Amino acid sequence: MFRAAGWISPVVLVDGTVTGVWAHERSGGRVEVTVSPWRPLTAVHKRQLGGDADRLGSFLGVPATVSYEASPAA
């Protein structure tokens, strides 16, 4: 997804629909994944995103954690 000033952001897909963006930052031997959803996510979706973050951490060779920015009201 292209954003202002030419930034490219990775997206969150839920059932084939873009529902937010995410970013990651390595710090202190961990990777922190921050998800910015555009709508509320269910517990199932958050569990799936946690699994995705774990796979990213495994690829990078560090443990991963996930945090969520507040989504707009439904």
C-alpha cells in the first residue's frame, strides 16, 4: 500500500480484505509488531496475527510480540 511521501506499508488482510497496516521494529533482542487496524479485530484474527508475528520473529531469529493501536469505532 502506498502512503504519503512514497512510503510503502505492509497490510493486514482479513478474509481477503485490507483491514489495516502493520510495522515492525527490532529492539533489545526482540521484534515488536505494531498493528494499526481500520476496524475492530476479533480474538481469532488477533490469534492469527500473533502466529504471523511468531513466524516473522522466527525468520529474524528473535522472539516477537504484537501490540495493537486503537481501531476506529465500529
